[in-house]
Amino acid sequence: MHDVIDNPDLQRFELVEQGQTAFADYRAEAGRIVLSHVEAPIGLRGTGAAARLMEGVLSIVRERGLKVAPTCDYAAAYMSRHPEFADLRA
């Protein structure tokens, strides 16, 4: 289970922790999600919030039967460090 939600109006996934929102901007394309930017507010940096956000995003993507094209350096690095999500890379 994850606490990450999809906010399609803003085209981003969001994780709220300690009253602050970490987010991953995306663009939906045919069969895939392009992750263009991942950001955690200063107050959440170093807490693992961005990693929890990515885990939730990738779980949602998997549930939807989609692939991910990470154009954001953080998203690409996270996927490289977590081979359990290698099957999701577009």
C-alpha cells in the first residue's frame, strides 16, 4: 500500500508527509508515463520522502500496466538503483 496519489489536474503524483508535499511531475503518453521532475520540499529532504514517492509512483504505474520513461535525473537514478522496477522502464 502506498500513500502516493495521482493528481491528474496538475499532472503530478503527490506524497504528503509532515504537512508538506513531495511531487513527481509527469506527462501521460500512450502506454507510458514520462517522469520529468521529482521534488521534495526542503523540510523533507534527507528523510527518504522522495524515495517513498518514487516507490509509490512505480507501484501505481505497475498497477496500471504502464511503463516509465524517466527524464528526471533523480527518477532515472532511483530506477537504476532498484532493479525490482527494471521491468517498468520504457
